[in-house]
Amino acid sequence: VVRVAPRTNLQDVANLWWAYVTLEMEPDPAARAALETAVTRLGPRMNPRHLANQTWAFSMLAKDARAETWAALERAETRVAPDMSAEELSATMLGYATNARRRTRLRPEAWRALETAVVRVAPDMNARAVSHAMWARAALGFAPEGETRDALENAVRRTAPTMDPQNVANAAYAYAKLGVAPGPAAFDALDDAAGRTASSMNAQNVSNALWSFLSLVVTRDVPT
């Protein structure tokens, strides 16, 4: 990896990161440095799929990326956000949700580009994409406003019937963590989804969902 990294293309780098993640193995320091250097080199040529793949890999590996690697990815986010699909956008936002360093050094222009993309792709989001987008906002502490809030609220209402236990827990948690009461239709859809998936929830899902619904009832006058 160290030897060939300087000659890798975008697909090569994506495949190598995918291999490490799939094997649940961290690259050693030299290989990691070589691959991150390749990411920085290739950043200006990344398309939305490549970017989503890189972001996903860094969100799954335990060790954090270097500052210059994140900067290269954030410049790519700003550039390609207008062309992202719903799935690519949700994967990119998930990278923020799962990485503490990204949350503390968020580049405003990158987030604004992703925000604009949310409004555009929300009608195409599936339940998982909505869940990731909502969870990312909760992790960052950014409550949706205006068009973004309307787009995500409609997406929650539309996809709730197909949400799995993790999706339900993530969406409910986002509303409660951000202190935002969902509209009646979105709340009813989430409530129905929680009832439908409760028997399949694991302990963490139950804990998050129960805390979220109770928090909304107590602090935001959501009907029981």
C-alpha cells in the first residue's frame, strides 16, 4: 500500500479503504499516511460517490484522519454537493455524526452546501437516509429551519412506514436532542413506526426512543 499509493486512482483508494473497513482492521501508520496523502491528492477530482465512500470509511475506522485530509474532503463536499444523490448526501452527513473531530472543526461553507442539497434530495430519501440526516443534525446541534425543516419533516412523515428500529430511534432522538417538536403528521407517523418496530428494537433503540418520546411530551407539549 505504501509503495503504490502515490499512483492510485480514485477507485483504487476507495477499494483499499473498503478492504480495511470490511476486515475490521486499521491500516498501520505508514499505510494510513500514504492513503490519506492519496485522498488529499485526489480530492479535486472526486465525484459524489467517491466522496461518500471516503467519508464512510473514515466514519467506520477508529483512528481519526489528519486535518489536511478532512480539509480536502470538505472542499470536495462544497464542490460536489449540488450533484449528490440522497444516499450520497446521507453517507456524507453520517461522517459528521460519527466523528467528533469533524463536528468540532466544521467548515461553514461545507455545511451550507450540504444544507442546500438536503432540500433538493429530501423527496428522494429513503428511511435510512432520513435517519442519517436527522442524526447528523442532532450530533452537530443544528436544528433545521425554514425550507430544510419542511423538507426533512415531509421526508420523516413519508418514510416512517418503512423505518426499521434504528431509523425510528435516530429520528425521534434527533427531534428530542434538538428540542424541536415534530409537526402532528410527522409525530403520528413516528409514533406509529415506533409501535410497529418496538418488538424488534434492541436495548439501545428502546432506550433512545423512549427517552426521545418522553422528552418531547414533557418539554414540547407533544400529545401523549
